[in-house]
Amino acid sequence: MPRLGVGADARTSRLQYKGPFRGARLLVRYAPEDAVRLAGEQLAEQGFVLRDDEFDRRLQQQGSPWRAVAAEMGNPKRSNRTFWTGLIADELPFPLPRSLQHSIPPTLVVAAARPTGDGTSELVVYPHASRAGDPQHAFAAAPRVDAAIDAMTRMSTDASALVSHETLRGIRNDGCPASQDVVRDMLGWR
């Protein structure tokens, strides 16, 4: 998907199926650091930009067992197009020039892993839409999130490291770094 842009320049077709957001909980035979590294690499492969906000270091300072990485894409201003631009550009039956393609609204994905008692790690990956940007297309990054999770699952399976995989349609605020409370309080994501 790199041809559709990276980070703030990420674009999508308004005709593409977009949502809802889904995350995943994987039980893998990796160290938490390796599981988070795998998640970060696959998110970057899909056009997300890893945040340089020392999220993982702050978690470690709080004594958390979790290791984490946060990645984002999208642009709030460019995702809100004018009525006329949207009306004209969305109805054309052929590919549009880049300037008319829809920009993805801001999306944050957190991948967090912690050790379990049996030598495996629990890896949780969950996306969060922002209130900024086009609310009608808030889930425009969903295909990229799904592709990254599929790649993580495939790579873990190929390495015989995948123990289990669970699709998440929501996430509890239970202290996991991927939960809404932690994302809001530690990363300032709204």
C-alpha cells in the first residue's frame, strides 16, 4: 500500500470498504520486545509512521510489564474536503490524480506485548480513530490495519511461533497500553 502514501500523506479511495476497526490479541512464542518489533515493522510496511514519543520508556518507568509502540497515519485538515470537491471527485469512474484522492483521517495504532507465565507473550494490537478529520471516513485506515495484523499472524505462523489469535472488536480499559484510557492519558490521543 505504499503507493497510497505514508503517514500524514496516506490516501485512500472512498469506494474502498473501510471498517469497522478491528484489533487482535495474539499469543506468540517471542519475547515481548520481539513481538512489538514485529508489529511495528508490519505497521510501517502498511504506511504507518512510528511515533517518537518514548511511549515504551514511559511505560517501563511506571513499572509496567508491557512493552509498546504507537504508530499513526492520516491528516485531519486534508481529510476534511469541501462538499464540491467530494461531490465531483467521488463520482468519477476512473483513478483520480493524487490531489483529489481522499486523505485518511488521523488513526493511531498501539501494539503492546507482555510476557505470560508459560514463556510466551501476549501481543495486543488495536487501532483508534481521532475526533479530528472527516468523521464519515474515520475508519479509512481499517484495511491497512487488517493487512498489518494479517502479516503479523502469517509471519508468526511461518516461524511456528503463533499459539493463538483472537480478533478484537473492542478493547477494555484494563491498563493495557492499547486501551482508550492509556492512549488518551499517556499519548494525548483524542
